[in-house]
Amino acid sequence: MPPMPGKTLYDKIWDAHVVAEQDGETILYIDLHLIHEVTTPQAFAGLRANHRPVRRPDRTLAVADHNVPTEGQGRGVDAVADDEARLQLQTLERNVQDYGIEFFPMGDVRNGIVHVVGPEQGRTQPGMTIVCGDSHTSTHGAFGALAHGIGTSEVEHVLATQTLRQQKAKNLRVLIEGTPAPGVGAKDFALAVIAAIGTAGGAGYVIEYAGSAVRALSMEGRMTLCNLTIEAGARAGLVAPDATTFDYLQGRPAAPKGGAWEMALPYWRTFFSDPEAVFDREVRIDAAAIAPLVTWGTSPEDVIPVTGLVPDPADFASPDKRASAERALEYMGLRAGQPIAGAAVDVVFIGSCTNSRLEDLRTAAAIAQGRQVAPGVRAMVVPGSGLVKAQAEAEGLDEVFKAAGFDWREPGCSMCLGMNPDRLAPGERCASTSNRNFEGRQGRGGRTHLMSPAMAAAAALAGRIADVREFLR
Amino acid sequence: MQPFTRLDAKLAPLPLANIDTDQIIPKQFLKTVEREGLAKGLFYDLRFDADGREKPDFVLNRPEYKGAGVLVAGDNFGCGSSREHAPWALMDFGIRCVISSSFADIFYSNCFQNGLLPVVLKPDQVQQLMAEAKGGNHLVTVDLEAQTIVAPSGETFRFEIDPTRKEKMLQGLDAIGETLQAAGAIDVYEMKQALAQPWLEGA
């Protein structure tokens, strides 16, 4: 008999959650279902229409994040000015009440962006399966949990059955080795991965991030890396849990305590890729070779070093990529061959499920400390949750930002997708720590450049896209 | 879910790569609590100018493509957010099939929840269909049972599709009802998990 091939981390989590095989699909158990106001109303309506209960309200957690305003949250949902947003928020409140689901309402200190809240509360744990009607659910993979976004029909399916019908993806390992230069971090790693494999490169795969540079990342850094997995086309990204993971989890409200912790730990430690496991594809990236990165176009794969030049559409291989690049340059108001550094920015946004955690705010504040936002630039910091905001305030980061001229806001998804009043006006150029530079994403006609929190802070001070290495102390 | 079997319809070309779900249905249309009525937001920024007037040169606004039921687009169609509003909007507009050389994973899954058929063809076949659709003859036949597209020129392209997904789309099956037939297996799984991972209970 041939030796048993090793299992990947993804294989192990998958195998541990198979409920049944039915008609060529696997019914996979879901340990945690995170929900929010935008992608659930039609799912609950479907349950009602079919008289179906929520199978595991205790495995479901609700937040209000996508369209909440980032000021005046204490006035409550009924005071939200936007009629449609208010109706969605009220609909969520009614649904969680009717079905007995735990909910952190707008204004509650525990509320915030769903992908910040889950880990912060200790609900996200290694070896779990986690889904949410939001593509950036990949964030939770940082804990060695299989986590991905689903559509509303699947939200309804999980509410009704606590399972998903799935077909297994392939395994892709991204090895990031070496020590990054000062000013380079997890966001740059993620953009480097997307640049290397393209926005469709990960389609059909689950990515496991490994290598010394990944091991050296904090949980916040790993979350940033896994968060952007979907922009590389893969639904889920994973990092094997280790001491960094367990240290982060211990003592969090929903993490196991006492004897339960002692039981959980050896179980969690089984979640790693066996040395003899075979990956369908492997990509290697040298962390030391990564410069601070920035996007020039309207796809997250349009990445160049901050020292680089805007590319020429004529250099793209396929006709539709050429057409897209030409369109992107026109939309972004850039010329082929122009240095990206020096492009004047109107707005700076530090926030989103990609980069709104404490470490992100600390990094940006370290750049902003004692300096001033350039005249005419509107710079805002939106913490990822009420707890991040409170901790940042306890450390005085809010004072650093405010003294420098940044607007210090209340938590939510905010200008990452502009469903609330935080939006770009047509033609405005924004240095943004978010995850998508799509046309119109941050507001119709808005021009988004994705970058790290340190780079965004540097752009705010310089009033233009700038190399953060000139601002390091 | 609406079943999909066979469709004779006009083909509209959208020759851009990476058409993301923000372009398919911008955020302001996501604040609905309904599934219906999203056609008005489909490709909103491409279809309408800043004053809400139709852009006459956008493909779906041109008279020869009015009522198109099939879209052929560039690589990585549907990338970005998981919003199911994207297939809902396409369906509400009357599009029942999208052809591309590749689709983003979540969008692709969402299509199968709604009876919107995503067809993957080779890049040169996609280019040929776009060229033919631009030429003035726009009728295609999509046959899911046979797994074929008959181009305006009469040439037939065969496409691959997962047999399970194909069967469900042909019949328009309700996934939840089907899974609930395995409720016993879910009960057993939960009992085993409660014993092996008691810390997950009562979280």
C-alpha cells in the first residue's frame, strides 16, 4: 500500500466538518455564522416565507456595520438620516430579536466591522468553519479557520441548516520568506501576492500563507493578509495557528476558559499542514524584496512600488486587459509613465476590515505624531470597532491624530464602500487603507489608491502619494 | 430557483476584464430589503451619466441590444464583493446567461442559486463571440442540457459545467429543502461535536 499522503491545513479543517455527501456535493458544518444588515434581509424573508427556524442562533452573531454613520451613533438607529439604511438597520434588529440571535447594536462598544468584532470577541477560533455574507470573511483565516464569504441564498441556507453545500477547492501555498524592510508590512505582502498571481489567480483555490515572514506577523498583520485573499481571487486564506494565535485568543470574552482552554489547545495544535502534504500550486515571495506598494488603477492587481511609474496600457498582453488599463488610466486621471509618488490626494481614509485594528492605528499614529496633515486634505481615521476606538483613546492615539488634523470617527465600514455618508466626490483622489479600488467603490467618480496605514498617513502629511520611508523615525 | 434549460436570445458584448460586482450593482442599490426591482441599478455608472441620463453608447442602451438575454464579457467577471444583488440585478434586467473566460468564485456560486447560467469558454471563443455580437447579428442559442452555445455565425461551442450544478439548474431545485433531508446527519454531527469540543457550546 502506498504511504498516506499528508494533509494540508485546509484538508484537515474540511475533513473535520463533513456532515454528509449528497448528490456530488459535501454538506459542510458551519461553526460560526456572522451576519450584518446588508446581506441578510432577503435571507430572513426566505426563512419566514418557508416557516423555517434558525437552527443555531447560538452559533450566529450579528453586527451593524456596512451602512452605519460614523458620527452620532449614540443617538440610535431611529436617528439615522438615510431612510433606506435606517430600514435595513431596523430590519436586522427585528430579525435578531425574532430569532434570538446575539447582536451588538450600533453604538454598543462591542459593535464594529464584523471581521474586527469576531476575532476581538474570541468568537473566531482555530480549526473552525466561519461564513458571512461578506467577501472579506477571509480575514478570519488568520486564526487557522476556514472562513469565506457567501451570498444571501447561502446565508439563508446556513441560518436554516447550519451547513453549506460545497465542493472542495484546490490547495495553493504562498510562502513569504525573509525580513521585510522598515516601512513594509502585511498590507504590502498582500498587495505583492495579488500583483504576483493576479485578481483571478487564486480562483478555485484556498490559499495557505506560510514562511518566516508570515510567522513573524502579529495577528493583526495576519488578518490584513488573509483579508485581501479574496482580491487575489481565492475565497479563503489560512495561516496555521501558533503561539501568536493562542496568546491573542487567551482571555477574550468568548474564548474557552480554564479546563476548556486546556482541552481546546491540543485540538487547535493539530491544525497545520503535514510536512509531506502536497499543494496543487506554490508561489514564493521574498519579503526583503518588497517595497511599500500602492495601486495605480481600478483593480487590486494594478500594483506598483511607490517609487514606480504608471504603466503603459500598450504593454498589456490581452485586448480586454489593454482596454481595461486604458479605461483605468482615464478614470484615475493618470498618464502612462508618470511617477505614482507625487500624485496629489484630496482625501485620506484609514479604516476598513483590512486596516482598522489597533496595530494599524498605532502604525499610522507613529507617522503622524507631531506633524500636520497637508492643507486642503481631508483625512479621516475610522476605528474597526468600539473596543478598538476605546483602546486607541486610552493610548492617546486619538489625540495624536486630532492634533495632526485627522478626523477621529466612530466605527463602521465607512468609506471603504461608501454606503454611509462617508464618500468621495467625483474626481477626488484618495489614499486608502481599504481593499478595493474599483470604479465608484468609494463614491461615484472617486479615485482610490490602496496602500498600508503607514503609507496613507504619509500621504496625508505630504498631500500627495509619498514614500513612507521618508517619514520613518 | 428558476430552472434554466434552453435560451434563444440576443447577445450583448462587454469587452472589459475584471468587471466587479460594484460595477454590476453599485452600493446605493444594496440598501434594499427586497430581491426584486434591482434592474434599475444594473451597471448603473456605465448605463447612466452623473445626471441620471442614459449613456447612448453603452452596449445595453443601444437599440440593437435592447432586450439582450445573454452577456459576453472579459476575464474574471463578477470579482469583488459577495453581494447576491449582482445576479439578482442581472436576472431582473432580463439577462439569463453570462459568458466569460473566467468568473470569480463567489459570483459563480451565487449564479447557481438563482438560475443565472455562467458559461466558461476559451478566451479565443469569447473574443469570437464578442466580434460576432458587434457585427449586427446578435442571436445565440444556449442549451444547458447539451452544454452548447450556438454563435450568431452558426458555429457551436461546447462548454464544461459541473454535473451536479447542471442538474440542479435544469430542475431549479431548492438547496435548503434538499439539505434538510439530511437533517439526521446534521443532528449526529452536532452531538459528536458537542462531546469533542464542549467549549463551542453555550459560547
